[in-house]
Amino acid sequence: MIQIAILGLGTVGTGVAKVVAENASQIERKLGESLQLKTVLVRHFKDGPYRQLMTDDFSRIEEDDAVRVVVETIGGVEAAYEYTKRALNAGKHVVTANKQLVAEKGCELLALAKKRGVNYLFEASVGGGIPVLHPLTQCMAANRIDEIYGILNGTSNYILTRMVRSGAFFTDALREAQTRGYAEADPTADVDGIDAGRKICILADLAFGRQVDPAEVPMEGIRHLSLRDVRIAQRAGYRIKLLGRAVRLPGSGRTAYVAPHLIPEEHPLANVEDVFNAVVVRGNATGEVMFYGRGAGEMPTASACVADVMECLQASPRREEIGWEPDVQGFEDPRALRSRYYFRIEGSLTDAASAFGQVEVLSEDGETAFLTETLSGREAEERAGSLQVLSRMRVLG
Amino acid sequence: MIQIAILGLGTVGTGVAKVVAENASQIERKLGESLQLKTVLVRHFKDGPYRQLMTDDFSRIEEDDAVRVVVETIGGVEAAYEYTKRALNAGKHVVTANKQLVAEKGCELLALAKKRGVNYLFEASVGGGIPVLHPLTQCMAANRIDEIYGILNGTSNYILTRMVRSGAFFTDALREAQTRGYAEADPTADVDGIDAGRKICILADLAFGRQVDPAEVPMEGIRHLSLRDVRIAQRAGYRIKLLGRAVRLPGSGRTAYVAPHLIPEEHPLANVEDVFNAVVVRGNATGEVMFYGRGAGEMPTASACVADVMECLQASPRREEIGWEPDVQGFEDPRALRSRYYFRIEGSLTDAASAFGQVEVLSEDGETAFLTETLSGREAEERAGSLQVLSRMRVLG
């Protein structure tokens, strides 16, 4: 019998306890031993099925040699960072879904885990229950990964789906998402691209082998997205989706950003709707591979954590492929990347053409919406300098 | 430095040699050591970049202690089975893309590998370069897997795509696939559902933990698919796709089959076109997760083999999750499964209604095409007993 502890008993923590109980026979068959929840760290005791397991003293877990794996579901950096270090130093494996902690401190925590001969795993931090990080680091290990992009935030994808399908304004769609429990009272991290930004940092770290500092990654959300753009794009055969994107550049260069994009409707990502997530990984041997499913939610995220618990107990600690260098050098401004651009301007086609030359007009209805030829982000900015720009987005592909 | 041998130098074998050479630096970074191709087993020597490494004597590999991993790319059962057993008995890890061998003898070969303390891995046998088996067995290990279905054969999906897009007849679309190198001169295994059948057996073995005998799995291909059905389905908002499907049944029951299905056009599988594959896995915690990409081809398949080579060298041999019981009991006839059915009959709506009661008419143009209510495969057969059935397919979902 293998005993584990959970830190925090919110959505993910409760889900982990449920998965361990409900899928006990599957887990035992695959692990060769049963898995038992021994201790739950909480700030405030409360009644419920786990009352007997609760403690508010982390040292009870830290000093308990019977606890071999700690599942950290506190979230944020401070306490989670502290407890993770202490657990690893105590020779325990640590598993988490905490994308902020992994994006900011993952490199250091992985190095500490390696030093202590234990594992620090975080499959659930990207894509919830969708397997992404293991496939990327293991199954695609013989590839040079050149690019990763995807719909990484279910809340904003739900809002965008409402805007496309029912013609809802952003504010109404956000309220609906909040009513359904898909968005929090403070939706900042979701709708401003911060959550997606942390995830693309983790993907870039693993894919390119060097730390990407989240503070350097431009993150643009969907708060200022206009319903007009959604409609114009749709009529022209595109969907607007919030993408996180990371691209390998020559040498050890790399870039990453989060922003809304126009996506051709025949692209597999265009049909990823509601709270679903999808991640596309482009390897130099496999080409593009896509992983799709529910990117959040109690049970999917929890089941990914429990799989990581099992992986910790079965894997040898010398997994070189999970980990990256702390060196942040070589990160470049994503405006170096080339693509077509969508613009909507307060101005005429003549204005558009005088700035960009050949353009593809999508709409001339008081304003002018058009697609440019392929150019870099810097060129797009410079050429638009004299225009009254109402909105600007990259076109995928 | 770690040395490997390749058995066979066809498409996949050549690809493995290329991936090892072209992605040497990625592989070395992740493995912590370099990977070197030492020996290639061929039947007939021929000139080329690997001439110096060739042998036609397997014992040269078997007795070479420096060779730690053997990549079997011969295909089929006989020689491949023999060499795999000898390599495992010699204490070497074996990696393969050989779906026929894994579907028929995988259980025995995995048991032998475990006995010898080595690994037998075959990620490339399903989905080519798309990570499917590792995500299923590892990342979703904390789930009870209830169902797996997908587009598992790129050749037949290419043919179906041509029939939908250009209104080509099956025979013309097959010729086009052959011209483009997507179909072999003898296309039987691809268009008659045998290749997809082997893959769904492997998926079912891993998902449900017991051997599924390929001989028991009904495999229906697309050779007799009519262009009329393709068109009627399309006008009604469906796409026809060849699916492999495996379903968990109560107790230790399970079933699997391969057949063309009508798929609602909003389902993610409906938009999987050309030679692409996609596999949907339904876990009781994660819900539905989809894996999508190129299911075949030299470099994708080879890169999956090389990733397995790396996995062999890093994984501990006690991976309980890869493996299944030899017991074939509990496999049930898929006609037990319930779904809506599509029928096209030589007869009138009155004939259809008298056999099935309430039906949804799709076409009444000399013949009658309709969808039934949900019923089991057996009921569908029985009720249609008095009708002149021109075609019959399950409707997904």
C-alpha cells in the first residue's frame, strides 16, 4: 500500500481524493499496489468525508515517512513553493496542477527533485485531463520541436464560442460563463491571457529546453475583442480564437506570446468549442500532432494528477527529458514572427492600400477591415503607424 | 554511447536510421548519451548509406552485447516473431511498429520481456507518429477507460475524403491513393478494415487489460461503400468514416469491431481528412480526449520508434500498466451495442416504417434511406429481415 498526502482541498484536491477512491481497482491493477490517501493539509478544518485525515500543520506530512507522494493543489506561488521545496527535501515525490508555480519556479524545483532522487511532475498544469506534457517530452522525444500553439484557456474559449454562436457581446458572454461556473468572480487570469501565458511558458520550457520567463511573454486576452471583428472574421471563413504560441528560432532562440488570432475555418482548432482545449505540437519528424479534450474541471485535472502520482512511483528518477536549463537568454520579441495580419481601421481602402500595398478587403462598412500580405509584427506596426487602427490580429497559418 | 540494431530496411527501418542521424542532438540531450545505429539486418545486401552496417545473419545481433535495443521493422508475424523472442531472450529491449505481431502475440512477448527484465514497446503500431498508447496507459492510468474509437487507417480515410470532396467512386479514389503512394498494390489490409482491426485490438488489450483475439473482431472495410450513401449522408449533415471501436461492457466484458459509420458533421472526427488519423479515448474521469495527426509515413512512424528506444533505456522495467492478461474470455459480439442505424433499402417509406416504426427519412429517390431510433445490432438485423437492404451503417453518438 502506498500512502499520499494532498495539500489543499479545493476543486482539484477534492477531485484527487475522489479519483483515488472511485478508481481504486484500476489504479491498483496498474500500480501493482493500492493507493491510499493518508493526510490532507487544510487551513481551516471543516466537516466532510476527509475530516479524519485533515491537519493544518505541514510538518505532520513532511516528517511522515509513510507519505511517499505529496499532491500540491494549493495554487499560487508562496505557500505552494515553500511546501513543495520542503516535501522534495524530505525525499517525497511532488505532483501538481499549479501552472503559476511551474512556470515561475519549475526549473528550480525540478533540479531540487533530481538532487533528492525524486520526481516533480505537473501534467495537469497544461490541458487539465488532456495528456500533453508526457506525449511532448516522451513520445515526441526523438523530434526537434519547432512550434507549439493551442487553445489553452477554456473560459475564454467558452466566451468566444458564445460570441460566435449567439452574437453575444463579450460582457454578456462573460456573465454567462460566470453563471455556469466556467469563470471566476475575478476573471482576470482567464480573459486577459495570463493563464494561457503560464501554460505556453511551460510548454516552451519543455519543448526548447530553456527557461522562458513569464514576465517577458506578451499576453493579450480577449477583453477588448469586438463583436464586429468576430462577425467580419466569420463571414470571411475564419474563427477568432485565443492562442498561446511558442516558436523555435535559429540558434537557441525562441519566442512565445498569447493573443487572439484569426483561424481558417477548415483548421482543426477552428472547431474546438466551448470549454474544450486543444494543443498542436509540430515536430520535425511527426509533423503536426493535436491533443484535444476538456482542459479543466475537477475530475479531468484530478485524474491527471493521480496518473502523475503513479508515474512517480514507477518511473526511474533519471528522466532527463523532463527538465530544462535556467538560462533565459535567447528569448526574442514575438514581433519578429511573420504572418498575415487582420486590421480594422477607421479609414478607407485607399488608406489601407497606401499603408500596406496589396490587401484583401473583408468589409467596408463605415470602417475598413482587411488582411495584409505576410509580414513581421514589427512591419505590421510600422506600416500601420499612420492609420487609425481599431483592431489588429495575426492570422494563423 | 548506446548502440541499437534495426531489423529490416523498408520505409520504417530507413526512417529510424534517418531520425537517429538527423535528430542526434535532441536525442542526446534527452537521453544523456548519444544513440548509434550499429547493425541493420537485411535479406539482400544493397548499396546505400547503411551498406557497412548490414548483415543477413540475425545471430550477429543476438550475440552482440553492445546492442541494447533492437528495432523490429520487418512486419508480419513469422520472422518478426522469431527474432523478437530471440532478442528479448538475449536481454535486449525490442521496439516495433508491427501491429499484426502485437495484436496477435503482444501479450506473450510482453510477458517474456518482463521475465527478462527488458521492455517491449510499440507506440508506433497505432497512430504512427501520434502519441496514443503511452497517453492511454500512463497519462490516463487513473481512469477506467470505457470506450475508444477512431479513424485508424489513413489510406481508407484518404479514399473516403476523395469520395466526399470530389464525388469520386471508390475504385477511382483507390487508384488515386495508389498513384500517390498512400495505398499499396494489394490494398486489402487497408480498405477491408484489417489494419484498423489490428489497431483497435491493441487499444482494447491495453484499455481493458485482457487479450482481444483479432480473429473474433468483425472487420468491415469500405470496399463496398456506395457513393450514394456518401452523398445522402452528407446532405443530411453526416460524414461517413471508417471507425475502429472498442467498448467496455459490464463485468470483464468487452467488444470491438471495425465498420463504416455515419458521424455528425459537428463531431471532431468528422473533420479528420485525408491521411490523418484521430483516436478518441473516453475515461470515466477525463471524459473524451482526442489524439490527432499523421497516422503513417516514414518519419512520423520512425520518430515514435526512436522515442520508444529512448523510453526503454530510461524506464524502469516494472511498468505494470503496459501489458494485459492472456484470457480472451468475455469478448462479446458487437451486435450487443445499441445505436441509431442508417439504412438504404430497395423499398418504400412504408416498408421502412413497417419494419422499424418511427424513422427519420433522409432520401426517397427510387430507394429509401432513413435513420432508425436507437436499437441493438441484433434488433437492427432482425427487424430488417424482411427488407431488401442495400446498405446499413451505425450512426456515431
